[in-house]
Amino acid sequence: MSQSKPFNPLDRVNIGASVAQALLQQQPVSLGKIKPFSGAGIYAIYYTGNFKPYEPLVKRCRGGKFEAPIYVGKAVPAGARKGGTGLSASAGKVLYNRLSEHAESIRDVDNLDIKDFSCRFLVVDDIWIPLGESLLIAKFSPIWNNIVDGFGNHDPGKGRYEGMRPRWDVLHPGRAWAAKCKPRRETPQQITTDISTYLRSMTIPASPAILFAGEDNPTFESDGEQS
């Protein structure tokens, strides 16, 4: 590791990196079998099923490897969502509830199976949650955070369905609220093509380690069978 200045463990990036790294050290568990718990925090979801467009990611997750998340997210107390720090708010079961919402979304669709999804999650002090999430998304560029957006969307509610149907729901139909939104002109086949292009251009990190401030970029390797 080359350094231009002394390592500062209290550097903002280093603290965020330690949070992200702590998440990656957690044992993956089945997304559909998480028991209730309290706290806010961050999480990463992994896919090991047979949906063909995701095959390059699946190869990096099967066999207990779990090297490439399909989605990364966070759950913060209500006060933090409204722009506050959330420090005075009780987190309750916000992280558990968020993961449960994701599991329900997957159960609703026709071409995914909840049994094929695992996740890592970490309860974190509220102030460090956004930074940890941002570093994980920058590290892994998960498909559902980027090219197939909309997985984390909520039902907009009655009278608010004028927005466009999320790409995620075009590719994975089944959520009742999404069917009420305006149809997209894109077809599932077009989105699948975009996924293939995205994965061909994306380098999956050779190491799950998160960079700390002052470290050189790690060597990355691409999956030669991504086409």
C-alpha cells in the first residue's frame, strides 16, 4: 500500500470503508427467512437463480462465493429520511422491514424465486449509513442500482400512478402497484440487451475489499464469459 500521508482512521472515507467492509464480512443469509430484529443499517442482496440475463453475476455468487451483489441499499430512521440526522429517532425495525419489503417484491413477480436470493446486512449507527451504502454502490455497480432501476421503489399511492413504470417491473412483472403506472415503451428484450451490454463493460472487482483513503486501486478482473 502506497501512501502520501499518514493513515487517519478517523478520515470520513476510512470510517465509511470500515462500515462497508464490516458488511462484507457478514455471513449471507436467505432473504426470505430473516427473523425480526431492531436497528437501521445497510445491506447487499445476491442472486443465484436461473434468470439468464444475470448469469455473469450468478457465476460470482454460487458455491458460497457471493462476490457480486445485485442490489445494495440502506434503511434509516424516519427522521434521517426527512433530512435530519436521525440521531434522536428510534430506529425500530427499519432495516428488517426494508428487507422484508424486498422479499415481498420478489415473491410478487413471475420470473424470480425468493429461494434464489441471499443477503448480508449490518446494523449501523445512523450517521454512517449513507456513506457505507455509497461506497458499496461505487465498488460493485449493482445492476438493480443502475441499469435495471426501480426495485426499491414503493407504491406511490392512489392518484399518483402517472409516473413511468420502473424498468425493474418491465423485466420482472408482478407487483400490482407497478401495473397501474404508465407503460414504458421499452420491452423486456430491450432491457435484457442493455443488461448484456452493461455486464460486458463492467469489471467485477477481483477482491471484495473496500478501498481506504490513500490506498492504490486494486487489480480488477472481468468475467471472460459475460457475453
